Amino acid sequence: MAASLTLYVDHISQPARALSLLCRAIRAPHHEHHIKLLKGEHMRKDTCVTPFKKSHKENVIKTSTAASLPQIAKVLLKLQRIQLYKVPKFQILEQKLPKISPLIVGKKSYCAALRFIANKYDSTGKWYPQDLEVRCKVDEYLDWQHLNTRAHGMGFFRNKILLPALKKSEPDMKVVNEHKKELGRVERDFKNYFLGSKPFIASDHITIADLLAACEFEQPIAGGYSMSQPIQDFIERVKSQIGPDYDELHSTMRDFAAKASR
């Protein structure tokens, strides 16, 4: 029997949605433990795995259900000064069955987690193909997207929706428009280089690259960004391959954005 996974996720996060959708699509044995990123729960000792700290105490943000939004905003702003955006830490617990000591596998990178899960649990071999030429295209997108799809999609969403909601202020439209301009370039590059005449990034079938790309594009769309028709068509193709789980897992983020926009 295959080992069972425990995913610590918040579906307001696009990589979290991609991980959950992949597990559901390939029917990987897993349990989703839902956490609240905006309350800093991903930094707690029991949900945070990192090889870069001598002590967990240095990497914990103490939170409570009574924490105020201004306090949370201060935490997020402090993190912003350190890096462009905060990448959630995902902890995957692989538990051997039964009476065998659990093996803990910390997957700090969501791309590493997607590769790991697809390699281990996808019996079809299509999500992270063994063919090196096809796999190279998947890897190329996963490497490219960090400073492109993710940086500007989340940059648009963060500055248009997230930070104004937390700070109870108007969005900085100069920053929003900078990300909007870059998103236009990202769309063109994605369409012309990664898609071309193909329905999906690497071939005629969906891979983990397509799943992550669709989840990333959904974030600025929820924030009011008008995506071009070719990208909308691409998202629809991904959605048709996933089924009802796609909209279900995107509902948390969409509802948050709709509420914050009022």
C-alpha cells in the first residue's frame, strides 16, 4: 500500500491549490490539513519544516484567533522588506503503514513537492513525464514562473486586494499598474513560447506545469485583472481536465477577493 501524505495547505495560496488538485487528480492517498496563512499558522513549530534555522523558535510567529488585522499586516509588511513575496512552506508527512516510524519529508519548495508527488503517485506517468524532452519543457516553465507568472500575478493580487484589505487602505495603483504591465508581457511570453500551437505547455496533455500555471493565473483574475482570450482558453482546458475540484478549491481565494473588493 502506498504511503499516505498530509498536506498543510491554505487554498488562498495558488501553490497550495495546485498541490491539492494534483493529489486529487491522481488519487494520491492524502489528507489536507487546512491552515491560515494570514494568521501565520504556516510558521508555527508544528507546521514548519526548515533546514536553515538552528531552532524552530527563531522561525515561529505566535498567533491567536484574536489577532487583529493591523497586527497581521505588520507581520506581512516586515516579511515584504525581506523578500519580494512570501512563499508558503508546505510540510508533507509521509507516514509508513503501520507500526513503522513515520518518515518526515519537508518540501519547502512547492515545485519540488509537485515533482515528488507526481513521480511517486501518478500511475499514468503523464503529469511529470519520463520522456526527457517533454520533462525539460515542464521544468523550464517551473523555473521560469517564479519571477514571471507568480511574481507579477501575486504582485498584482497582493497590492490590489491583499494588503489594502489587511491595512484597511486604498491600493497603491502605481505598484498595481507596474504588475499589470508585466502581466501583459507574461501572457504574451506564455502564449508565444510555452504554448505556441499546443493545447498545453509540454505536449497535448496536461502536466504539473499547466496545473500550476492555471492556479497562478487565477490569482490576478480574482483581483480584477482581465486576462487575454488565449490564456482564458488555456485555463478552461486545464479546468476540463481536473473537473469540479478545480472551482471548489479556487472558491476560498475568489470569495476572499470578492469580499475585500467591496
